[in-house]
Amino acid sequence: MTQLNELKGTFVLDPAHTEIGFVTRHAMITKVRGSFGQFEGSATVDGANPESSTLQVTIQAASLDTRNADRDAHVRSADFLDVEKFPTITFTGTDFVVDGETVSVTGDLTVHGVTKPVTVPFEFTGEAKDPFGNTRVGFEGSTEIKRSDFGLTWNAALETGGFLVADKVVLEFEVSAIKQA
């Protein structure tokens, strides 16, 4: 099996086998999950020399799906993502640190027109040839952000105390990428 420090090449995200999602608390008692259905991304990886690696991901903010049409419309509105004004969410990797089978990617996350540094530790889950001759790699990762850091401050107070939407959002990534010839 290929080790992370042996991985080398240019890879493109496979949207049919990749999930970019998020989780946050609603009414302080339950979790709401969502994902984005339209995105593209590519990485040039050099596991032996990670400092020469690159990563760029662009997400169409309007492709948000929480499995509830009314909630999706609200999150797309000016109260939250304001997809009319800010149609994309982007992440550009700026620093790559390999530790065993984990690569910590630090980069610039831009949401709602605000750019902040974020680090995502990704576990390398392997490399395989698919039945169509493509070389695929897999990574899993997650990180926590505060939505208020990105200007997403809309909320509603609850009668019992607290707020309707948590400030903490966990970003989750299940990545399948295809090596380019």
C-alpha cells in the first residue's frame, strides 16, 4: 500500500465520491447536518516534499443541502451565506505538514467574503486503481470554525436561554480524488 510520504502527482476531486459537509447545533439540543453538492478542486501532491504541494477548492454556496428546503433557503439568504453576493466558498492550501499518514493542511478559507486561516488534519485512507483504470486517493478530515469569524452572525434568542444556531460549525471532508495523467 502506498504511504502518504510516497504520494506524488496532480489529483482532481471526484464530486460523485466526495462529500464536503458541515454540522452545527440547532436550538442548543440537536445537530443539523448539511453538505454542498457542487464543487471542484485540485491538488498537486508531493508527499516527500510537502512544502511544494498545492490545493485549491471552490464550492458553489447555493448548492447547500440540509434536507430541508425552508432551512436551505434561509441559509442561502442574506441572513447567512448571502449566495447572491458571495456565490463561492474557497479554500487555498498554503502549508502542508506530513506526520505519518496525516497531512495537516493550513490555508485560506473564504466564506461570505471573509478570509481566515484554517487548518484541517486529513488522514490518508489509501490509494487504489478503480475498475476503469483510474488511480484514486482518499482522505478524511474535519475541523471546527466559528461562523461569527466569517461575519455569519444572524441568530434568534430562545425562551429557555441560548440561541437558535450555534456559533461552532464542524466542517467535514470525505475526499476521493483521481490522479491526472
